[in-house]
Amino acid sequence: MSSASTPYSGLQLAVDGHTAVVTLSNPPANTWTRDSLAALRTLVRDLDARRDVYALVIVGEGEKFFSAGADLKQFADGDKALARDAARRFGEAFETLSAFRGLSIAAINGYAMGGGLECALACDLRIAEEQAQLALPEATVGLLPCAGGTQNLPRLVGEGWAKRMILLGERIDAATALRIGLVEEVVPKGTAKARAIEWAKQAEKQSPTSVAACKALLQATRTQTHASALVREREAFVDLFDSADQAEGVNAFLQKRAPQWSNA
């Protein structure tokens, strides 16, 4: 696994084959700062520009926290301009993460609270370690989830559980998160990152151009009508015939060999 030379504030980047591993690194709780949010947006855009990167794994540094979210000290004096800037930065960072063309996986290796959980919600898939705790407790301190929490959580778990977590401030464990569909798998302590990389390697077997097209179609269900999305689906199928990966995939299958993707 190679480390990247470009610094990203509060983040560590390593590339393992076609998988980028991003470690949230702001001890002790891996909280988000203005700089790290800007860095995440830049990092994802940089990865989008790399045709050799097909998947992205996000994990927290250390054994206790994935991320505890925003540092509340910045909101203590009630500065609305600061709050507006923070909300914008959170939105830009996690919306850019959600729009990453490849597969994104959150390896939730501990507490995922507030903006930490919203980061995981912006990923395509989530793996939680058995000791993980997940919550959106913003209303407990007079705030609200402003980085997609009120929109992304109910899409995964339904309105009822989203209201329990946001309106009641319920903190849930990994087993509950799996049961309600907030995470896709629960693994033993210390293994979420390795499992996420296994999933990323599995995704590498798929055509990266197909994955990007499929992801865009899947996420279109959030905003498009069913009828318009069906039209877009058929058009995207035909558009893949402009890609080198389409020809490579079909011919590799017919020739009974593993495809060599070019992401083009």
C-alpha cells in the first residue's frame, strides 16, 4: 500500500491497488474541522480524476472513534456566520463524497456520532465493528444534522427509525444498525477496515465504467421519477458501448479469461 505525497489536512491517504484508503486522523475523536472538510472535498475530487482508483474506503484512526463529528467548541459563541460556513463546508464535503464515481465504503471502527455518522451515510456501503455506537445527537445540544443526516438516514432506515435517532436522540449499537439497515455488515473489533478492503477488491472485478453508471442510476432514484429513471437506464446501457471496458468485458467472457479494465 503506497502513501500519497499530497497533504490533506486531518486525513491520511494510501492507495492499495485500485483502492484508496482514507483515514480520518484528528485525535482524540477524529472530529471534523473546516480544514479537514475542505480537504475531503479536494481529496475526493483528486481521486475522481485518477482513472486507476475504482473504490474508496474511509476509516477512523485509532480503536475508539470513527468520527465524533463536529467540534462543538466552534459553535459555543453563537456566531451565525461561522455556523453558515461550517454547514456549507459539511454539505460540500459529503455531497462530493456521495458523488464519487466509484464505490465508497465506510469502515465504522468505533463511535460514529453526528457529522461522523453523516460521513458514513454519504458512502455507498457501511461496515460496523461490533462495539460501534451510532447516533445523530445534534438536537440534544440545540442543533440539527446539517450534513445530510435528515435526508440520508430515512432513506436507509425509514422515517420511524430516523425520527427515533434524530428526534429522540437515540444512540444505537452495531447489531441494531444492522437490523434496521443502517449498515450492511457487522464484524469483530479491529476488522472493519480489512473487510471494507475485501469488498473494494471484489468491486475491482466489476467494470469501473459500469459501476459508475450503475451508481448514478441507483442514486437517481432519490430525485427522479420512476418513468424518467427507466429511460435514463436504457440510455446509459447504450452509452456503455462507447467504452473500452464494454468491449473488453464481453470479449473476456467469451474468451474465458479475466477482464483487464482500463476505466475508459
